[in-house]
Amino acid sequence: MLSAFTLSACKKTTRLEGRWRGVKVEGSSQALRPVYAQVTQYATDLEIIAHNNMITVEMPPGKLARTAEFNVQKDQPSELVILVTGGEQETFTFEKENTMKWLVAEGTYIVFNRRQ
């Protein structure tokens, strides 16, 4: 359903630096409506930890993590697109300094807040 991974970057992107905690699911995917509570719980269990050229996605934090390399495909002020080894493309959008959205399905995002 949703991919999770630890990434080592070829190009550093400082917007990802720090700890990010999933806070909610956003979007209009009809397929999610019957399982919205479960998907929301899954999203709030996610944590992303980024430092230098490394990013770790844990689900739930401290329990499971995946590893893959990625290359930055697009780096714009409000959007970061990466290509993960194996061909998966992941898109992150940044609307506010401490808020990031991870596109997990068409029209569906997991929203993360930066932790201090």
C-alpha cells in the first residue's frame, strides 16, 4: 500500500533535515473512506528522520525501517521529487516551513510536522 524506506541521497536537500512525525492523512481518495481510521493511525505512526544525505522512515517509530538510495529528480521551493533505487518516484511538498506532505496515492498525502 504505502512504501517506507531509508534513503541515502546523492544530492543534499536541507528541507528534509530533522525529524518529521506523521500527523494525518489528507486527500479525496474514495478507496480510503472505508479504512480511513486505520490509515490515519498508520500515518500517525510514521516518522521520518533526515540528517545530511540520509533519511529514515520508520513505522511505527523504532519498529520497522526500510533502506534504499535515491536521486533528486526535481528540487523546487514547494516540491521535492526523488527517484528511489528500483524506480519508485516519491513526491514531497512543502507549504509551510515545518509542514511536509508525502504523496502516497493520487490525491492522497500523509502530512508530517517537523519535530524540534
